[in-house]
Amino acid sequence: DELGVPFAVTVDGQTLEDKSVTMRERDSTKQIRVPSKDVVGILQKLCALRSTFTWKDALAKYPAQEAGGGDKEPSSSSDAEKKDKRANKPAKNANADSKPKVEGIPAD
């Protein structure tokens, strides 16, 4: 999402069972479960400039998939905040003032 990729495809444990994958649309964050053999065709239609096929069409055709493959989303804002804090937590022993060292390039 942060890179601006409009669609993502996730291969997971269920893929091994039924040869399906999860497709997610960046703007709505809605997900669908599709047969892996259909992914390329769906993406081609969604990304083609002259195509009339939209994400709404894909949502109507394929079953919805809950975020996290059925796992519960954070149940309260405090859970979401904890998750967000963990994601943004600096690595252990990280120094905010340190800069990465690149061989051959003098430090400032």
C-alpha cells in the first residue's frame, strides 16, 4: 500500500489446499479469494486502460476474503494502537543519530 501498488496477491496455506489466492485492492482494502489460474487475467483486465472491468466487478464475481485470512482485526482502538506502535518501534540498539555507513562514501 505504501508503495502505491493498486493490487496485491497473497499465496498462503489455503493456496496449497485449493489452489486459490487472495487479491487485495489498495484503495478499498477489500479482498477476494480467486483461483490462482485466474489471477493474471483479472489483473490484465483491471489494469488495461480501455477495459470496463473494475474492482467492483471482481467483488461481484469472487467470494470476499476477510483481512488476515479470517483472522480477527484488532477489536479496539487500543489493540490497533498497540499493533501500530510495534510496527513503528525502532530495532534494538538502534541509535536515532546514527547514519548507515556506505563503503567508499565519507560520512557527513
